[in-house]
Amino acid sequence: MHKQPLAIRIEKKKQMSKTRKFRLGAFIQATGHHVSAWRHPDSQADAGFNFEHYKEITQTAQRGLFDAVFLADSPGVWGGAPETQKRNGKLVHFEPVTLFSALSAVTQNIGFIATASTTYEEPYTLARKFASLDYLSNGRAGWNVVTTGNENAAANFGLQHHPEHSQRYERAEEFVEVVKGLWDSWDDDAFIRDKESGIYFDPDKLHTLNHKGQHFSVKGPLNVGRPPQGYPVIVQAGASEAGRDLAARTAEVIFTANQTLADAQEFYADVKGRLVKYGRSPDDLKIMPGAFPIIGRTEEEAQEKYEFLQSLIHPDVAWGILKTYYKGVDLSKYSLDDLAPELPNETNNNKSRLKLVKDLATRGTLTLRQLYLALATARGHRTILGTPETIADQLEEWFNNGAADGFNIMPPILPTGLDDFVNLVVPVLQKRGLFRTEYEGSTLRENLGLRRPVNQFTVKQLDERLVLA
Amino acid sequence: MHKQPLAIRIEKKKQMSKTRKFRLGAFIQATGHHVSAWRHPDSQADAGFNFEHYKEITQTAQRGLFDAVFLADSPGVWGGAPETQKRNGKLVHFEPVTLFSALSAVTQNIGFIATASTTYEEPYTLARKFASLDYLSNGRAGWNVVTTGNENAAANFGLQHHPEHSQRYERAEEFVEVVKGLWDSWDDDAFIRDKESGIYFDPDKLHTLNHKGQHFSVKGPLNVGRPPQGYPVIVQAGASEAGRDLAARTAEVIFTANQTLADAQEFYADVKGRLVKYGRSPDDLKIMPGAFPIIGRTEEEAQEKYEFLQSLIHPDVAWGILKTYYKGVDLSKYSLDDLAPELPNETNNNKSRLKLVKDLATRGTLTLRQLYLALATARGHRTILGTPETIADQLEEWFNNGAADGFNIMPPILPTGLDDFVNLVVPVLQKRGLFRTEYEGSTLRENLGLRRPVNQFTVKQLDERLVLA
């Protein structure tokens, strides 16, 4: 696709990058993103319930001028056979919105993007807690909208089966609309609080949603004022057809998983192209692929770090990873050094991720060992390995070639993996003029360069007045 | 009932009080408990979304060695005619669990008791967020279990009607059992985190609830470890027949509303008497009536403070308060100086509070003005007015005469109403040996003198082993 050497391609785009800056998220999964991160001598094995640990890494991300920290979530324990499950350091952890509320009290600039499910939550409850987090943090909240990939969640909410992919996306669309409607319950200037007259708010600036739809009937108003950002930043991660369309309609940030520049470019162009049909401009949506960085002072040190991490994977964990993807396939006749067989087609769980793994498996020459080693790092996200300079090169290549507006950095282990990025890579990005040297604004929305949404009821009232005039 | 003068009665009980200490909660409702608190020159009118305000008052409560701060909640906006509603300073505010999570990061000892609804939440979601708060605060969380009195909530959750009182209590009982079962998903020592062997937890110490009941079907396990306190402290406020029984079965603290010593004694004896049938001892439940203190350096100053507060009530607000209780009664033929007519019987909303107001109204000689003035202070809770010494006397009288184990202090305005209590009344209580001079423990449970509950699955396993042996 790109015939010119990397250095020339970067040079060509320098002009463009003068004004455009990287967006950076720090995906702060407890002990780190490597499947066996918790076994690493430098990792904090009890990270999932260690507030001081999260405080340290979030303050590190803020020192590194990241836009936001990010947490994944599902309302259930991840399954697996006992011999694999007992080796999983990621089953238990803080609930993200409570954790981020606490972290908001000990930070000033960094944003907080929490995952929450449209399949297993109620719009009123979700709208409230994110609005509350937005007030607590003075405008630093973001909601990563997911329909939930963890099928174990269903049985925790009285359901026999995890709803079908298409049903989940239908519900998600309506859910997001309801939540936005609730966030618009009050005009930004509804609260007068005039002690003299005793009038607390202007009743003309209170809007009752009265939503009645396919999945929800929600009257409102919300018992929280309009969030400081209007709406907390809307984030998405799904990359299936339905996911891309929902993102183009509602998302302001996408965290995506791409392995190759070509795939990332296809995704970037496709999703940005969909925005116009929803009356949005390409700048209204920031696309941030995940990147799992292994940083060494030399290439050799980075390679050694990588191999040490991979050596921590117990064989039971290796087979556990493979079985997650080869559902219904009998793997007992294979050894880890056999070529990876073809993957099954049917799934109700994370369609876009399956496609990606399929691409890996069918690129033709991977053994099962190579496949699990590829998946063990960042579950299909891109691994970038090297010195601070070459890590920066790899990020810049995607940024300057229509594949990314920034990256969601996934440290292999925490806290040291994030320390390395902030101490070693961020200064390189800054020197190249690719990344901020101070926060531009005070809200997440301002730092990401996103517009503050206008209250939908105010817009309607203006429209009505224009019609009358 | 008590013929001896107050001073003698207090003397008689001094011996007893040497070992028994007051429990104190601070009910930190945004601008304060008086219905027009927000209009007071000293109040923080935007308190509902002012984190610095909550930080200040929570740190004040901690300086005063309170056991906990407490917040009421319902998932809906309180209604009322627009002319009353627009004067209400309590419609919008932080969601309590997110607020308390943030406050946990800036405090060390004080507990956090958040109200959450068994009618409008899901057990899995609720169990998670309270367990998470318990970890964030290192064992300082409490859950005030309510079935929700605010009928407006129903329409926010797709329901035509707020469920009936008896249905709500049936669901509440099962809800609490499910939540406790989820908190017991992991043994206290389930997590080994052995980096050498790669084993993160002992699978024998993971318990899947598999609950299937009348209202809920919840498999588990919870994706949060067993909370530091075993269970966050279980609190209740309902005082109806169903409420008292649920409390005797499950509550560890009751916040109650009583106006007279005799009523408080009846409640105290009745609820403590119910404990034995659930295998519990009287000490397993602390009864803490609400108290709305108006504190002056002299009685006259206190009286002036009280009258100034009452003067802030706009007539529309006065009629609004009365209409809340006189549902279906045409009040238009009455003036505020007429005797209060009898109250209607039927209600689906807060039965115990209605009885209390009824008692006030039918004590015979109150005018409608006197009734609303009585309700305007603390919605039926006891008002205590005087100097620090006489305030302490009034609290001590109940504490020493089988009416209370402590009190939930409801400052008329915030922050100054709490400042007064901590600066002026707490030292008097301490001098009398009635209140701690330092925190006894590090968890809310330890400070309240409550036992840490044993994991129900551990108990079952022990029982099974005993049977086998």
C-alpha cells in the first residue's frame, strides 16, 4: 500500500501534524494488559483493589498529559475451566465509576472513561452516575458504551441467555438516546438560586423527557443538573457493522483494535465516512487504536522484556486463550506447535474481535503457540516493540497516514509499563511536535478538541420560535 | 411517664453510660435539613453539586469523630406544583455512591452510609458498587436499604405504578439476601496471588450463589472480592410493621424518626425485642433517631436562629408541605391559622412517617401553620433547641432511657450547622464520658461496635464437616 520508506512518509506529513496533535488514553487494567502480567516481579498483584496503586498510575498518566484513563468492564466474572480460571488475575476489581469518582478527588486534569453496559443497566441509573462523575470531576467524565461481550453477565440479571448481537445493538441505540435526553433535563442555566426571592430554578428550563420507545419508557427529569460537559464524552469500542454505525451516529471517541496499517486505514476511512449521513464532521469523532508498547533502551532490551513476559504464561493459560476463540472445536488432537486450524464462524460475542483473530489465524503460517503468544499480549491489539524513538515512529506512522487520531496505550504491566511510556516516549512525541506540552482545557471534551453539545430542548425551543417569527 | 426531674434521671443512669458510648451519624443533605435552608445567608446554595462543600463538611464530621456521614436518595425528582417545586433546593444533587467514593479518597476514618433502592436497582449492580466503595474506603461503607418512598421513581423505570408497600418489602427481603450472598462469593482468604506457581486464587474458596427466588434469579459470583467489612454495614429507616421486621432480621443500624421520648422508647423496645427470633442480640442493632439541633450560645440565641430559619419559608412552600400529607383533601377552604383537620388514612408512601405526622396533627391543638412549621424543620424528626449543654441533656435523656443508642444529626443548614455541633456539642458529650475521644477502629463496623459477619458458605462448609466427623 505504501511504497515509500517510513522516514519519507513521515516527512511528507509533517506539515499536517503541526496543527494536529495525538490524543492519548491510558487503558489502566489493574496489573497490566499482558495475560500473565500479575506474575511479573514488577507488577502489583493485588492491583484490582489497591486504591493507592490506581492513584499512582492515574497521577502518572496526568503527569504525562494523557487525555484520559480508561477502564473496561462487564457485570460478571469471566469464565473458563477452573485450571485456567484460577490463574486469571483479572476476575475481580473495583467497579469503574466508583473507582473513577475516588480518583477524581486526587487529580485535576485527566479524564475518566468508564465502560458501562447498555444491556444490563437502566438508562436512568446510568445517566445519573455519569452525570454525577462529571460534576465530581468538573467535566472530566466519559462513557464507553458497550453492549457487553461477557455472556456470563446474563445469569446475574435473571436472563436465560445473553441477548443476540442485533438485539443488543437495537437496545443500545435507544439507550444512548434516552441517556442524552435525561442529561438535557435541565438547561445549563436553569438554576437561579436567588436567596432573596426564594426561587431555586426557572421552571421553563426544566424539561421532562417522556420517552416511550421499543425498549424503554422513561419519564424523567433527571435528579442531576446538566453535566458540566453537556454530555460526558461518548466513547465506543465495537467495530462490527452495527458497532461502526452506532459509533458514527453517537460516538466521539472510538477505541479500536487493529493489527496492520491497512486494516486501521480501512476502519478509519469507513467510520469517518459514515459521519456525514448523521450530520457530523470528521473532527467530531476521534479514532484511537489500542497499542501495547514494550519499551527498551535498546531494541534488544525491548525484545528481552517481551520474551520474559511471554515466558510467564502457564500452558493451561495458553490453552485457555485458544479455547476462548475455538469454541466447539476439539483442540485435544493438536499440539502447540501445529499450524492453527481454521476458526469457527458462529459467535454472539464480540464479532469484530473474532474477525481480527481469524485474520491472524488465517494469515496462514501461525502455529497455535504463535497465535496464543500474539493474543496473550493485548488480546488482538497491536503490539509495538522498540526504543522510545522507534515506538514513536510506529505511532506516528499510523497518525500521519489516516489510521489514527491518537492511541489508547495498553501497558503490559503496571505501574512500570506506564512509567516507561510517560518518562521515555512522551518526551519524544513532544519534541516532534506531535503531543501537547500542557493541557489545553479544563474538561476532557476541551482537551480532546470536541464540541460541547447543545441541549436538545433548547434547540427545539429555538426552532419553534423561528417558526413562529 | 417519667416523674423525676431530668437531672436526677440522668444521674441514675450515669453508671450505665460509662461503658456505652453515643453513636453519631451526620445526615449531610446538601444545603441542610430545613426546608428553606438554601435561602439562609450562611448556606451553600449550590451545595448539591459542590464537591468542595461536601469535602469540608465530611472532614468536619471526621474531626468531630462521627461514625459516619449519611445521605438519603431516590431515583427520581420530587414532585409538587411548579410554584412549590421551583422553590425546592433539594431536587438535584450528586448520586450518593459516586459522591462517597470521591469523599473516601480525602478522608481516613469516617464511614459512608449511602441510601440505595431495592425497588429500582438490581442486586448484582448494587452489591458491586457497595463492595467497591468498601474497598475504596478500606472498610467504611454502609448501605441504607430503602424500598423508595418517592412515587415519581416508577415512571423512570418503565413502571406504570410505584409497587405496593407489601410487594416492595417482599422484594426488599429477597434483595438483601441476594446481595449478602454475592458479597460472600469469595472467601476472605481466597486470593493467594502466588507469582511463583501462577495461581491467583484457590478455586475451593470461590462460591457461586445460584439464587433462584420469587423476585430474582442471580447466579454470581460477584466480580469483586469479599468486602473488607465482610458486608458493608446494613442500615434501615423504615418503621412500619414490615419495616421493623425487616430491620430486626437484617439491619445493624436504624435511623428512625421519633418526636417524643415515649414513642422512641416504644420503638426501641419493640425492635430490639424482635431480634431474638432471628438469633440476634440487642447489641447487633444500633438505633439512632434523627435529631435536628438548633444551637445557640444562649437559649435566646437558639430561639432567634430558629425563628429566622422559619421566616425563610415562602407561603407557597408552606402549602406545598401540607398538601404532601393531605393528599386528596381540599385545603382551599382553610387558612394557615385554622386548626389542622384530620389526615387521610390511605397511603402507599412512607407509612411510618404518615403515622408520625398524624400524631402531630391530632395531638389536637396545632394550627396548619404550626403543623407546617413543625414539619419544615426536619420532616417529622425531633427538633432540639438550646445551648450546647441543654442540647447534650436532651440527647443524653434519650440515650440513657432506652430510646436511642445514638443519633443521626440533621444540621438545619450546612456547613455552619455541623460546625456548631462539632465545635460546641461534641466537647460537652466527651466531657460527660458519653462520646469517644478518638476512633476505636479503622472500619465503620469496628467504630460502631458491630461484629464482622462470617461468610455464609464458610459456615455451611464447617457444618458439613461437623456432620461428616
